[in-house]
Amino acid sequence: MSLSTLTKPWEAMSYGFLDGSAKRELRRKMLKSVAVPGCQMPYASREVPMARGWGTGGLQVSLTLVNPQTRVKVIDQGADDSVNAASIRRFIARVAGTPTTMDTLEADLIQSRHRIPEEVLREDQVLVLQVPNPEPLRPVQPNMSIARQMHADADYGRMWLQLYEQIVRSGRVMQGASYPSLVHGRHVMTPSPIPRWDVPKLHMAEHLTILSAGREKRIFAVPPYTRVEPLVFSDVPYKVEEHGHLTCTRSGTKGFFMNEVPQDDGSSAFEVSDSEWGVKTIRARDGIGESRGETWYKDGEMPQ
Amino acid sequence: MAYVATRGGERAIEQSERLFREEMGSFDRERVEEVKKGLPYLIDRVMGEASLYDEDLAALALAQTGGELYEAVLLLRAWRTTQPRLQVAEPIEQDSLFTHRRISAAFKDIPGGQVLGPTLDYAHRILATDVLQGVSYAPDPVEPATNPSPAYQPSVSAWQAENDLLDSPAEDPTKGNDIPDLTREPLLFPSKRAHTLQSLARAETGGVLALGYAAMRGYGQAHPTVNELRLAEAEIAVTHPDGRQFSAGRVKVSQAEVVDKKGEKLGIGFAATFGWNEVKCIAAATLDLNSPSAEKGSATEEEFFLYHTEGVESSGFCIHFKLPHYVTFQSSLDAMRDAKAKKAAKAREPAE
Amino acid sequence: MLAPPAPSLAETRDNIAFDALLWALSRPGLPRDLPEPGEGSIITALLDRECLVYSADPLLMPEIMRTGAELADIGKADHVFLGAMTTSDSLADIAIGSDYYPDDGATVIIRASIGSGPAIGLVGPGVDGVVTPQLDGLPDGFWKARAARLRYPMGFDLFFVDGARVVGVPRSTTIEEI
């Protein structure tokens, strides 16, 4: 063995920032997370030039997957122009030379925090969701070792009990975002803090979704055509946010997840959360051209 | 197009970074040297928390972040993670440490002697305000001892083990590349011993102190006696691919052993870190001492203190709450309003 | 800031290989193209000194060793290269992980002919309804031996390599022999 077999020619920075060993570990763990949908796989999770909790898990996955042809879209709260989305998009382009886009349909890889775009993702697209807390059991069991045992035993009784207590107390399940969901009939997973509106988009989807928590060092996945079922009781059906009837004051689009914007007069205005969908709607309205793709929701309802 | 403000975000983040950097202004190697020379204990702390021993890089990180400690450590960790792991150095035994300071609170005197070394422990903490009046601060020169203490010292716990006062931890035969590396593997519980010690070595000083102090005040079962505290330099011995062993230099290290009565013998807690950082080592060793008997979910349980003293993770998560959360908030609002409406509807129902 | 770093040839090859593997495992039974024929690109994309590897094919050893991976018994290995199989016996020893850590189940790479031989029916995550690929060159009783080892989420994950084509069958897939 010589030093040269151990080393490589000097580079100011590896392609995509992460070195070979970090990428290989992520590749190995991504395969395992696809093989056992919804099951949290531990990984080393390297430090990246961004603070923990700011999308470092999603970023590591994106940096491992991209090549100079990968067209990347990054959104935060549904918006491409959100400051953190802009920062992550700029970083990926800077270290991997990837083209970027805001058009969901044009993207090969979409990294997102808290939303899934409204347009249907295709089988050639990968969705990378940033995850702050990968453990759906944390509210009932903060200790990770015990929670892991509960997953191993498929022991979700306390989870069900918590939902039941909410119904008794408040007449409904009070979970807002991050709605716990059963994947492939075996593992309860957090879909990341996406609204309830977005969870059905993961069920039997055409695209691959990878969820990665950098700070907590866990990665999991929902392959295409995989059952993702929100935990519900048969007599209390799953309810998405009541946004189906709302109209975006800026674009006029209706039937999608909205941001509520408090007004001076005490009322609320609404803006579509998927900012690029809003832009496309305005373009179509102004006669600049139709670029909108098919959406998951139709007339404010998820079909089936 | 009314909607498109898409470039606004990018411009805003760029300008906000400029605003931050404006305060430090331009800087060069000279400032880095000045930081390195004037603030060695801060450099030590940063190197320890970054788990990267390089005084120049640590000084650079401090200069570049204006002393924002969490940012400096993150900068170094992010740099460190891209570096190839070429070699694993030989293990270092306590008696091969070039020792500057070594004290034991357990005995009046110990084999090898108490060596006070450099410390502010007995200094009167009086601010040298004269300096602000233009008087320069010139510390009195050190007078060499007539009988210099030996640079290499045996460990106190070795003597205790010989005298059947404690059971030394079983020797771990794991070598070289097989030693688990926290930066390449996730921390899982029950934690591997190597991971525990590595995790404490790079823990955030304030975090370790807070939890260690909680244990000392009585939230832990064990009450620490400082068996031995050392500030030293360690020789980094590595093997060249041609088989020869050589020294890659010396690094400053600190370590602490704390003990407590455990049945008929002493229980021992240990911690070590890059750089000289006594508070961190004593606090970390106290946590280590307490962890075997800790209750699940208590502050002295390994999972609890290792997770919560990880400075890059905890500080990052703390500041992430500044990010917009309006989607999750909206989702909660929807559930709240619906629950309220249901309650109101129920109240309107006539009683049966 | 400097121009974005350009990927090396090795980086490009590993990136393409992994893309194929990830896609293939996400769509069980549907073939995908590796950057070059054989196991070579799989080895460099996945393996390094953190890995324990078993190879039944001695010709793959030098390439595996170059990654820094350690050779291990089949039961301990996280990556298992079985080459062209003659019996199904070796499946009995492959690591399947634990309920606690299903990720300890191995990744298994096998040579087979894709697109000829008996068809099998695949059902499960990644499959829209059912897919029926043909795989040839597997020993008798292969699928029974696999089924005997799987205790989902414990199990191992399979890649079949035929020249530059690869088919994935994760542990979550249920097989019906047709």
C-alpha cells in the first residue's frame, strides 16, 4: 500500500461537496430505506456548510443524487423564493453545477420543506423532503431507544390511544401537519411536517420520495406505488384542511392549499401556497401561455 | 406578472450576510495570528468542539465568524467532514502524556506528585482596567522550579487498581480502523464506548456543564471526586505506508477521571478532549460516572446527555425555529377552528 | 467563489450506477442500465472501508479489495456477491438484520439472464399492480429459499445483473412463481 492509493488528487472541494465515503454511506442507506418503506434507517449524517435543522438531511440526499444534468427545484413552505429555499438552491448549484428551475414539471429533483407541490409528480422525478423530527412516536415516547423497540414490535397502541383521546376531548384528531401514517401496512412514519392536504399525494404515487433528517440522523423513503395510510378510526375519517373552497387573491386559482394572510380590517386573505402554481395561473390568465400540469387535487378534492 | 418576486429572497439573503460581515470588516492572516496568539483557550475550546485539531483553522473560523462560537464550530466541522481519513494514530496511554498540569483531589499527595501547572484557580479575579488607561499588561515571569516535576506521570487510577480500590475498565483490544468512528457512523443506543467518549470529547462545553452540574447538585446518583485532572500534550504516532512509525506532532489534550464509592470499590467516570478545557472534562466525566445507574429519561442517562450536548445539532435546531413555519401553523389553525366549530355546534344541540 | 467543481470520471460512473440501483429497487422487476457491464460500477458506488463483503466469485475480489472493504463470512457480510449461482444453499446464511435494525439485512448481487427463462410475478411497494419479469440462470428453488428467509421487515435485498442491465427485488416484494 502507498500513500497514493489512499489519497486522490487534491481538489478544493469534492463534486457536490460531500466526499466519496459520505455519498457511499448515503447510497447504502437509501437502498435500505427503499427496501423497507417508512422504516427509519440511521446514518452518520455529515456536517454540511449549513446549520443543523435547516435542511441538512435533505441536502445530503440531494447532493448524493445530483449530477451536472439534474434539474433541481427547491421550495420551503411551497415557495421557491423563500429565503432558505433560495439559499439551498444556490448552494446546490454552487457545489454541483446543477441547472435550477422553479417549474415542478421541469424538475428532476425537488427538495422541499413542509410541502409537496400541487402538480402530479412523475416516475422520473424524485422528491426529497426535509425532516426535523423523524420519529412519529416522539409525542408519546421521547426516548429514541424505546421508540425503536416499539417500531420493531409494531407496537403502536399508544399512538392510537393518543389519537383516540384527542377525538374524545376535541371531537376530532388535533394533529395539524406531520400526520402519522402507516406505510406498506407495517411502519408508522411521519410524512414530515407537510399539511394533511399533502399526505394523500404520497399514497400509491408514481414518484419516489426520500425523507431525510440530518440532525437526527435518520433516513426513510416511500417508493412509488406504496400504501401510505393516515392513522384514522373507521368511523372518524381522515380530514384534510378545509382549503378546497378558498380562492387565491393574487392569482385567482381555487382549490389548493392556501396561506392565510391577516388583513388590517380583521379579515383574512388567502394566497396559494405553491408559489409556482400561482405564477403559472397568472401567466395563463394574462395570456402568456399555459404551462400548468395535471394536479393531484381536482376542484378542491382528492379523487378516490 | 404580479406574483413574481422570486429573486427577492436571493437578494435579501445575500445582503443580510454582507451586513453581518461588515462589522468585522476585511481581515487577513495577521488577524488570524492575533486571535491564535491572544486567545489560546478559546481556540482550544473550539478545536475540542469541532473535533479538529488545527490552531490556524480554528483561529480563522473565529475571525471569519466574528467570534460567533456555534458558527465557528460549524464552519470547522463542515470543513473537517470533507477531509479524507488517511490514518488512525496509535492509542495514547496516560503515562505517555507530556504533562503540564496534573492534580488529584482524592489524595494529599500522589505518586509523581501534584503538579499545579498553568491555572487561574488561585488568581484573584480582578479586571486589569489599567490596560484601558494605556498601561500595558506585563505578567510576571515564571521562576523555574529547582526540582522540576517529571513530564511523564503514572495515572492515579492505576495505583488504585493495584490497591484493589477500583476495577480498571477491561482493556479494549479494538485497533486502528476497527475503532468505531462517530463521524462515520450514527450514534445508536446503548452507545458503543468509543462513541460515548468521542461524543463527549466534541460536546458543547456549556451544554456538558449544565447537565454535569445538574448531576453534581443532586440530580445524579454519584458524587464526583476529582481523582485526576490533567492538561498535557500528546504525541500523535502514525505509521507511514512503508511501515515506519513517526510522530505527526503534538496536540494539547485535557482529561479528567472522577470517582465515587460504588459498593466496596470506586466507580470511575472519564472524559478527554482536544485542547485544554478543564470545566468540560470534569463535567463530562461526571456524566460518564453517573450514566451506568441512570434512569431512562433522566439527565444523566447516556441517550439524554449525548443527544443534548451536541452543540452543532442543538444550536442549529434552536435557530431553525426562525424559519417560516406558516404551513404547519396553518394546518394547526385549521384543526383548532374545526374543533371549536364542532364544540359550538354540539352546544347548540338540544339536550336529550 | 470558484466555478462549481466538475465530477471526476469515477464520480460520474458511481452516480449513474447508483441512479440505476435506486431506480431498480424502487421499481422491482423493471430493468435499468448500469454505466457498464458487470458488478464493477456497483462495487465502487456502494463499497468502502466501512463495508463487510462476501464474494463467491473470486474474479470480483481484487476490485472489492481496492475499495478498502473487508472480506467477511457470508453471514456477517452487508454486501454479498454470489456471481452465477448453482445452488440456492447460500441464501440460507445471508444476514437479514433484526426487527430493531432491519438495515442490517444484506444487499445481494447475483448474475442472471434478464428477459428470458421463467416469468415470475412481483407484487408489493414499487409495483403498479403486478409485474412479470423473466429471469434465467437462477438455481432451482431460489424463490422458495428466499421466501423461507424473509420475515419482513427482516430480509435481504436482491439485484440481478445481466451485462449492463440490472433488476432489483427488495425484501418488501412478494413473489409468485408463474
